[in-house]
Amino acid sequence: MSKIINISEAATLALHSMALIAGSEKMLNAIDIAQKMHFSKNHLSKVLQMLVRRDYLSSIRGPKGGFRLKKEAQEITLLEIYEIFEGKISSQECAIHNKTACPLLECVFGGLTCRFSLEFENYLKHKKLSELIK
């Protein structure tokens, strides 16, 4: 099945995990998070460690350990987290975006691909992690 916007599993796990951690009063470990999301602990652990390396999470080992945010949830945008795993969002244009190469009078996509990309980026840029928690 074709997707207009493709979000990797790693980015999806990161965004959901960060929201779960931000909304939890106690530390959550990888097993807790994996169970809540019904996902593999192994892949999730790699994602969480990347967030630790990038200074978004701190981790404590041991039976009472887990993960906690290093910054306040209202200081973290979804775009920051997304870009750790996906890189910068680039405007998706038609493969024949060069006006001299395209034989048509106007773009068959009507500029929608660029607008989708910009709207998606704008949403992530202005949505704070704190807005996802209760």
C-alpha cells in the first residue's frame, strides 16, 4: 500500500515512548513501554538508547530503574524527536519538478505534495510533547 507520508517505525516508537514517559509519574523501563504499546522490547530499546544519547532521556539501570525526560515536556517539540530518526523534512515535489522538463502546463499534483510536507512539518514544529499527556 502506498503512503503519502512515510514515518518510520523508529520515529513512531520514539514519539509514543516520549509521550508515555512524559505522562508517567514513575519511571518506565523498556518492558513497561513495550507492553503498553504491544511492541518488541528489542527494537524499542535501541530507540530509547538513541534518545538517551541525544540528551532527551536519562536512564537508570536496575529493577527500579527506567527512563525519564531530561527536559520539560513543554520544551520538546515533536519535530525535534521526529528529526532524530528521520532527518530534516524536505519538501516533496513531483519527480519532474523542473518546469523546463515537464511537458504539461501545470503540475499534475497541483502542488499538494509540497503543501502536505509543509503542513506536516508545521504541525510537528508547533506541537509540544506536553500537549500529548493528560
